[in-house]
Amino acid sequence: MITVSWLIAVPAVAAVLLLLLPFGRQAAGYLALLVSLAVAGGVIGFIYRFEPLGGDQFGDNIAWIESLGVRWHVGVNGVSLAMISITALITACAIGYGMWAGRDRSHASFALILLTEAFLIMVFSARDLVVFYVGFEGMLIPLLVLLAAWGGAGRKAAVVQVIAYTALGTLLMLLAIAYLGFTAPGGPNFSMADAVGRGNDWVFAAFALALVIKSPLFPFHGWVLPAYRESSPEVAAVLSGVASKAGGFAFLAVLVPLFPAQAATYAWVFIALGTIGFLYGAFLAFRQSDGRSVIAYSSIAQMSFIILGVFLLDSRGATGATFQMVNHALVSAALFLLAGWLETQAGSGSFKHLGGLARSRPVLATVALILGMAALAVPGSSVFASEFLIMLGAFEHSWWLGSIVAIGIVFAAMYMLRWISAVLHEREGDLVGSLNPPDLRRGALLCLLPLVLCLIGLSIAPAQFTDRVDAAATALVSSAAKEAGR
Amino acid sequence: MIQGPSVDWFAIAPEVALIVGAFVLLLAAAFARGHERALSLILGLGTLIVSVGFSVAAWGDAPVVTMADAFRVDDLTELVRITVAALAALVLLLSVGWNRLREQGSEFTALLLLTCAGMGVVAGSTSFVTLFVGLELFSLSLYVLVAFDGKSRASLEASFKYLVLGTLGSIVLVYGAAFLYGATGSFMYDGIAASLAEGGSGEAVVTLGTALVLVGLLFKVGVMPFHMWVPDVYEGAPTQITGFMAGATKLVAFVALARILLDALPAVEHLWSPVLIIVAIVTIIGGNIAALVQTNVKRMIAWSSVGAAGYALIGIIVHGDLGLRGLVFYLATYAFTAFGAFAVIALFERDQSRAKGYATLDGMRAWGFSRPFAGMAMVVFLLAFAGFPPTAGFIGKFVISGAAVTNDYVYLAVVGVIGSVIGLAYYLRVIVALYDRSRKSDVGLPATPGLGGASLAILLCLAVVLLGGILPSLGLDWAGQAASFLTVAK
């Protein structure tokens, strides 16, 4: 029986092979794509066989570092399954886009994307704190190298910012994990289940800081814009689509269940930061003058909103947050790929030079419009369903929080509409006139289509998703909810 | 007639083998001029294998105390002996294509074997007298080895600096030992400990002696503010010797430091512990910041090894079971990480026509594409320095920080974290330079002489670093077993 360990091992081994063996450009691309599709196939098998009420499935639990009490303990519950699914999908699309765009030294860039995928799946399925940490810190390296070696002109400053923020937070989390594991009664033990409720406020703070930076939450979002803007489009898609979700996921699946008392006590901090980030990010997104910056700031806003949902500490908030993570992953990955495609075709992402692209480019207009509509959560879209769940939870929490959230959702509509009109409509931009970029065709379209189709599928049948996730998401916040008296 | 002390020859067999091997090699070379390289490789590696064989055979045995109780052979001694001999073997492998090995290989190899013998003596010392004998044996040999790149002024300069500062360190250490002898009437670690435990430890003589011993040892481990020799010597020495020093000298000096502080001076922990804490903080931050601004990769890693020494100090400060186990694991795996990194630099230097001072960030640009295996290995070694999974460096860092946070030294762990973040910044500069696409790389460099030996050395280091990170159980058990022979293992 295929367990989730296989989904970690296969891309990791493929990455090492790609790095070491002298593959040509074509061969490397096809091998990487094949591996990422194989992982996606494995995930589809998981979705098909998944029992919503069955707890952890497809797992392994074997001794790893015996003298330190570290075990290779992985498993998949509903929330993990959701995250692993988007990881597999977005990785495959990113590799496809990389093939289409034709990176030089492509075998190394594909290898690093596959390595990121392996570490991400590790994070999403870990049931042991050290396994979780290895994935969480491990993914930083391939992403940094991808940014540093294939990034845009401002990549050096971006790398420094990413290191300064995320590495510091991640390493503080290591100290928190070391404390939890080495002080376990009866010898060192890093099992997540055994660490529940043993941490004090400081351990909670160190842990939470890492996740706040990773997600990112206001005021630790400084690294996001340079990183998202300077990465190549497929890396930005992985970064904003999945890597940032590692932070949101860890809030829901690790921090809240491990520290129920602290999560209940300090929930207001995260709700406050989430609210500020949601409004502030949306406002900044509205002010940007190029596509990628709009999407980057909208990502900050959306992640803030998701974490706000987690810290509502009720079933609706948790399920809504998970759903929103998936939706936002699909939307932001697709938008980053699309924005990157536009930049390569039109030579610039700046709104000054774009505009009027809808004319005689029906496919591009349709795809952009679908993504835009999804991002601004028109009723009937899957994003609407997830935002509605979180909003319901927020109203349950208090009427004023619900009202603020509703205002934020309106903001989101504003910046997305502005993006759509600036790119597709209005006067024809000078670069559009001179370069006359083609319509979305074959290669690039093929990479975007799976993401768009998934969004449409989730919009048609959101219950397919929530039915699988609800039980796990509710269980994750239940003890913190009890502490909070809810 | 004075009766000599009884000697357990099996216990000291590894050192005896090394010394005998060194002299046999020198004698044989006198009769076989022109075969220097083959002779030094065969006899050198053979001697090292015999020596390691003796150590492995005695692994796990009950500790043996011999030479008038001044030398103890326990698993910690064995671990140091094995690691040092393995590094020396890697030095020989890396030197295969080196022209100096063809010219004066027998002297080079004999000195290397004597260095290993001296290091074994230091590792097992339980008395300041044996310690000093071992220290001088390996230091004197190393002074010459550092200068072995005869034509290079940098090499001679490095050797001279090392000689002056190393001797200064030794003198201070001996001076301190003399004060401790005056206060306690013993050169033996256990004798000093017993005397200090009985009498008050507040005497000025004890304080002075402890301070001087500490300064002498901190010179040897190369932590701030006694680090000035490290960057210069590491940069100037032949690169394989740099790797050997970064790995072996550091390990041995730390074992000596741990044995003295924990076996001889536990009663005055209140004196040395605060000093070490300050030194560790200054070293971790200072070493990493200094490395940040380097453009010569060899010198950069030299500075980073200063920072790493500061990190290892945390293990001694915390001590206890976890701290010491982490210390031994960290140092033993660090030895192979550092050697591997310097081996890659050595290979790079050989790829260039000019051999010295050329491993700059700029010079290394895009070299990773020309030598894919060495380039990837370098990435792994750098990540191990930075403590990233899945390398042995991560496990070492994890255990030491675990020991720190669970023993109320959280601030030291936080300082270590800050050092790691700074470290990541400059390690990444090297990685990015190695894989800089903006410069055309000459794909398919011609094979340099000794490429096979160097690649094998790199591969072996890589295996240790990755196995120590992916399947660290065995290594941690060995480290724990060795560390259990440090007395104050709580």
C-alpha cells in the first residue's frame, strides 16, 4: 500500500538524480514532470480512498533517531490531504510552466522544485515535531537557491530579506521544539500527540513567531513582496501557493492543538493581527502599479484572513480556513503564472504599459476573468463558500469582527477589479501595441488549466471538499475551543 | 636505578604504531629515492589502518589507565584516535596529485603520522605532563606541515604566525599548570580535583592557575579573543592541512579542554563557566560577522570555524549527558564537514593555474557547473555548517541547542540561532557564486592530477555528513558512549 512516505521519497530521490546526472533540457523537464504527475496520481488515490472520519491515514510510524526519541511518524488527515493535494497540483503546474518558459540549467531548477515539494509534503503530513521541523526548515534551502539563482534583478536584496526573516523565525521554532521534546516525561519524545499542552507561554511565542513570519502576518510581511516579485513565476507560484500555506497549516494543525490553553488565551492577538493584515494588505494591493505586487499583497491579505479564521477556534472558522487555503493556493498560483506569462510576453508587468489585452485574445480574457472572479469571491465561487464560512464564524465571535471582515472582503473585490480592468480593458498600453503579445496558447494554457478547472470543480461541488475536511479541522481546534469556553 | 612505570602496550598501541610507521617511512625513503609518492601513500595509509585497527579492537572495552596513571584509554580517546587517523588518511588521499608529495612525501607523511600520535596522546591525557608532551608533539609537527608549501610565502608566513602564537598558548598553559601544581601539589587531573574539592577554591593561586590554563586552551581551540591566528594560518596552509586542522585540531583541543574543565576543575566551575559563556557569545557572533565580509572562501570558512568553536563551547558550558553527547557528535561530524569543504577548495585550487589565494567568490563563479559532483558536495557541506537538515550539522546543532534550552541556557541557544542566520547569509553567497549563470563555465574541465583521490576524499566526507544527518542513531550512540567518559556527565 502506498503511504505518504512514498510521496515524500519519490520527488526527493528524483531531485537528487536530476541534480547529479547530466540530463539534457528536454529529458530533465519530462522526468520532473513525470515525477510530479506521479505524485499527483498518488494524491488522487488518497483522495479516492480517504475516510473522512478515519483520523490519520496512509501513515508510517517507525523509529528514526532512537536515542533522541525521534520517530518517522507521518499520516494524513482531512486537512493534511487538502494541503498535499494542492502541493502536488501546483508543483506539477509549476514544473510544466518552467518547461514552457525554458529556464537555463533547467535540470537544477526542476530538481529544486521537486525537493521543495518533498519537504512541503513532509510538513503537511508530519506527526513528529522533528519531522515537521526538517520539512519546515528544509524547504527554505531549495526556495532560496531558486530565488538567488533564477530570480530577477533585485534578487540579492530579496534573498537577504528572506533569510533575515524566515531563517530566524524557523530557528527559534527549533528551540521551542527542542524544549518540548527533551523535557518530555519519560525521556526525549517528539511525538506531536504527546506534546499537547506541555508548552509554556515562551515556547508558544517562539513557535508562533516562526509561523507568523512564514505565513506571513502583519507586521512580519516585509520579506514577501521582494521574494514574490523577484522569483521566477513558477517559483512565485509555489511560494505563494503552497510554501506560505505551510505557515497557515501549521497554525491550524500544529500550534493550536499543541498549545490549546495559550491559543485560547492569545487568540485575540492573532485575530487582531489578522484583521490588520487583511485590511492593510488589501489596501496596499489596491495601490500597487504592477500585477505581481497586487497579487503579492493580496496574498498577505488572504493569509491574514485565513489565520484569523483559524483563531476563531470553531468548526466553521477552521474548515473555512482550510478551504480558503486551498482556494487561495489555486488562485494565487494561477495568477502568478499568468502575471509571469504576461511579463515575458509584454515585456513588463506594469499597468502603465498594459491594458486592452482582452481585445482579440479571448482565451486570455476568459482565464483572467475566471481567476479574477474567483479571487474577488463572487457568489457561487468556491472562494465565496470559504470566505462565507469564515465570515459566519467571525459573526459568531462578535458582530464587529464580522463587520470588519465583510469590509475586507469588499476591499478584495476592489483590487481584483482594478487588476482586471487595468490588464484586460481600458486604453491599449504602449507595450501591448508595440509587442502585440499573443493569446494564451498551448503550453502556458495547459499549465493554467488544471488550476482553473479545480477552482471551477470546487465551486460546483464545495461539499465534496468540506465533507472530507470538516471532521479533521474541527478536531484540531476542539481542545482550544474548549479552553476558550466555546 | 630508577624503576620506570609499568606500561600497557596494547593500550598505547595506536600511538606506537604511528610513531614506528613514521620512522620506518623515513628510513625506507632514504633507500628508495624517486619513489617518494608511492612510498608515502602505501606506508602512510598502511600505518594509519593498523593504528585504527588497534583502536577499533579496543572500542567498548573498560577504560585502561597506564603510564603511571597519566594516560587513560577510554572510548573518548578511541573516538578521537579513529577520527584523527581517518582525517589523516583523507589528507593523503587529497595529496595524491600534489607535487610536494612527489618531492618530499616521506617527510610530509611522517610528520602527519607524528601529528596523529600527538593528538592521541592529548586525547587520553589525565595529567598536565602528558598533555604537554602530546600537545608539543602534534603542534611542532603541524608548524612544519603548515609551512610545507615551501614556495609560497603565505604558507611560510602562516607557519611562523602559528609557531609564535601556538608557542605562546603552550607557555601560558604550562604556566597555569604550574600554578595549579603549586596550589594542589598534583599534575594529575583527579589529584587536582580532589585537592580542590577539599581545600577552599578561593585562593588567588587557584584562580590564576585556572585563568592561565583556560587562556592556553582557548588559544588552541581558537575562540575569540584568542582566534587571531586561525584565519591567517588556515588561509596560508596547504589546503589539505587546513582541512585537517579545522577538523582534527579542533576536536582534540576541545576534548583536552573538556577533560581538564570537567575532570580537574569541576570545583571551580563558578570561575570558568561565566568566562566560557562570554567567550562563546562573543565568538559565535564575532566569528560569523567576520566571515560575512570575506571574499576568499578559504578565509571565510576559517572564520566560520571560529564561530563553530564558539558553538561547541555551549556543549561544555551546559555539559550533562545531552550537552556532552552533542559536543562529541558535533565536533566529530564537523571534522568531516570542514575537511570536505576544504577538500573541495583544494580541488578548485588545482583546477586553477595559480594554486594559491585564488579561491575567491569571484574566482569560483560558475565552477559548480564544471565540476558537478564537487559543487554539489560543497553545497551539502555548507548546509551542514549552517545546521540544515538533512545533514549531520543539523543533528549536532539540534542536540546542543536541546541541551541548552532544557538546562536554563536558553540565551546561549538564541545566540547560536542568530549565528546560524548570519552563517546562512554567507554560505548562500558561496552557493550562488558556484552556480552563477551569468558567467560562462568551461564544461568538461580536463582531469587534474589526483582528481580520483580528491573525489574519493570528498565522497567519504559526504557520506559521513549525510549519514550523520539521515541515519544519525548509530553516530549518536557512539558519541554518547564516548562522552560518558567525561566525569561530570550528569
